[in-house]
Amino acid sequence: MNPMTVQNRTGVLLACVTAALLQGCVHNLSVSQPTLPADYRNAAATQMETAHDEWWDTLGDPELSKLMSRGLRENLDLEAAGARIAAARARMGIADSRSLPQLDASARSSREKMSENGLLLSSGGGAAFPDTYTLTTSGLDASWELDLFGAHAAERRKAAAGHREAMADRAAVRLSLTAEIARVYVEHIAYAQQLTSAREVLELSEQSLQLAEQQYDNGAVPAADVTSAELALEHARESVASLRAETEARRHAMGVLVGTGEYVVLPEQSPMLGAELQTAKAQISVDMGLPSDLLRRRPDIRQAEAQFETAVADRSIAVADQYPRFSILASGGFESLERGSLFESASRFWALAPQVSVPLFDGGRRKSVVKEREAQVSAATATYRGAVVTALADVEQAMIRHNGATNAMDSRVAALERASELLAHEQARFDQGDSAKPQLLAAQREYENHRQAAVEAKKQALLSLVTLYKALGGDTEPAVS
């Protein structure tokens, strides 16, 4: 054997082994994790409870749970996200098929006439052949590209990462949907209760204006008192109109969320905002978990991780594209000028052709593609780390706002209790004749104003809870394959 031939083969073998090792290094790339704290900074002030698969059930409202079930079943954005998972699963099947032999069957029957001035007849060599004939062929064509440098394996990893990203995307849609349903529901209940109170204020303002007009006619009060009563009445009317519009808007918004787009009749009372809710800490609680749990619970982090894996797979594909591609081609079947003899043994044919394709010159395109993919890996790494950092900040900020909102709710509930005591005192004085009607009406309006403020504070506390659940990643949704 020629020593130079041996040397060339050895060089090719070493190049192949080196490339395979390089591919192995690429496959083992993993995203670098930012340093996570052992616990949340503001966790001590936040009430906790056992983890719950469906976090909205902790709010204790059966109607909300029914709306959640309906939304999760019929929401169109969630349906579209499910279809994207199906498409990603199909891409996994496509990638898997690339590493397997490909087999095609074909059959052909053609009527042909040879040119008299063509190579065969014009040279006289075709005298034994008819110038017009029917050629019938039937056979199989097979091909198999060997995955020596991991391109096909990288495509499978890329497809699997795309499937995980689609899964995380659906989880993100689900999380946003449940948070939005809860938000719209809580706001509707709050606006409905405030509307009831605003109507009370409107009725009291009408009575106050009538009394002011009577007292003005009797010369007991100046005209400014009448003007002040008129302004209070207009303000009460504006408040009623605004709150009525807000409740109607929430009913239409809920129709979009549950997937029908129709007007949804919502209740006007809820255990979440009832009078029995004396303090935030008695009812509102959330499973905090640990910061490391965010890597599993937050859909955006899982999406970023899948995007990193996709970038790594793309880099592997680009590296493999720099090296030779080895394929085995084969075909076989039957070919005959007579259809009746097509499947006779003499009509059989076959061909076997190993094939190698070696990139020689591309103007540096492949190397540039590798550099581009490496930059994309770096960008995906930064995106992933940024998602983790953002998630930690989201949770801390949500806890701060939740703790502040629950404390504010406690204060508003306490103020409402004092306003109730003052109203009872003023009512007793009026019943005993120690106080005039205007003073009683003023105390009643003051109580209703405190009632609306307490409902608003409860609403903000519940909305901050929803935001905290969303920041934590919501529930741990079962995997959808």
C-alpha cells in the first residue's frame, strides 16, 4: 500500500475523531446559573401555607373556581398554545426521521422514440435496437446519511428544546390567563360593592340637598350650603355612573377570557370581600417556596432555558456542517422493454453507491455561521440569567407590595369599624333629639365613604396576592405531552 495513502487516511481519521470530540464538548454545554439566595428577603412578613395545585382555590370563592375551569377549558389563546405544542411534537418526529434510512418506491412506464441523429442510431451501433420502444421500471430507492459528526443528534435536541419551549409558552399563557381571570373577577366584585355604597351616598346626597334647600328657604343657612350640597350630589352621580361602567366592562372582559366573547353574568358578592374578612392575615396566604423553585415554576425561565438549548443545538449543527457528510445510496428493482417480462429474474437490476461530500471552499461562510451560533449561545445565556434575576426581583417586589397592601387593608377595616361606631353614636343622638338630620346624613355619608375605601383596600390586597402568585409562577401545572 502507498505510504502516502495510509498517511492521508490516518489524517482523515484523526480529523473525524477530533470533530467528534469537539461535538461532544458542544453537547455538554450547560447554562451558567446565577447565584440564588437561600431564601427571600421579605418572606418573613408574608403569610405562608401548604402548596396548592390550583392557587385560586385558596381564595375561597366557588364562583371564581368555576370561571377558572371554564377559562382553562375554552380560552382561545390557551387553545392556540396547545396547538403550538402539537406542532413542536411533530417537529420532533421530523428530526427523529432524519437519522433513519429513507426508502422510496417508484414505478414508471414510458413510450420513447430514439433520435436517428442521436449518438446510438447515427453511429450504427443501435441497429439491433428498435427506434421506438416502451420501457417499464419498478423498484426501490434507499438512502442513509451517517451521523458521524452529530448533526442529526443536534437536530433532535433542537426539536426537543422547541417542544419544551412550547410547553413553557403554554404554561405562561395559562399563568397569565388565571391571573387575569382573578383580577377581573376581584375588580368586578369590588366595583359592584362600591356601586351599592355609592348609590347609598347618592340617596343621602339627595336628602341633604332637599334639607339644605328647605333650610335656605327658611333663612337658616346661606346659599353656599345649597351649592355645596348640589356639588356633593353631582359628585355622587358621577361616582355611580363610573362604577356602573366599570362593572359592565368587567363582565364583557370576562367573556373574552373564558373564550366565548359574550357578556358574562358575575356575582356582586364574594367571600373574598365579605364583612367577615377582618384582617388580611386571617385569609390571605401563599406558598412561597424557595428561590430555587423559580427555576421550575416560572414559565419564562423554562422558556429561556429551552432557547439556550436550541442555541447550543444550532451551534452543534453549524460545527458538524464543516466536516464531510457520508451517505449510502442504494437502488434496485426491475426494468424491461416488455411488460410481461418485467418481474422475471433477467429484468432485475441494483446499484450500491457510498457517497462522501467534503466541503472545500465556501469563502469562510461555515466558519462565520459557527461564530454567529456561538454569539447566539452567549446571548441565550445572558437572556436566561436575566430571566432568573428578573424573577427574583419580581417576587421580592410583589411581596413588598402585598405586605403593604394587607397592612393598608387592616388600617382601612379598622377605620371602617370606627366609622360604624360613630354612625351608631350619631344615630342614637338623633333618635334622642340631641342631633339634627343634617348631622346624621353627614355621618351616614362618612360611613359609606369609609366602606368604599375599605372595599378598595381589600381589592388591592387581593390583587397584590394575585400578582405575587403570578411572580412565583402560579401553580405547578402537570406536564402536557
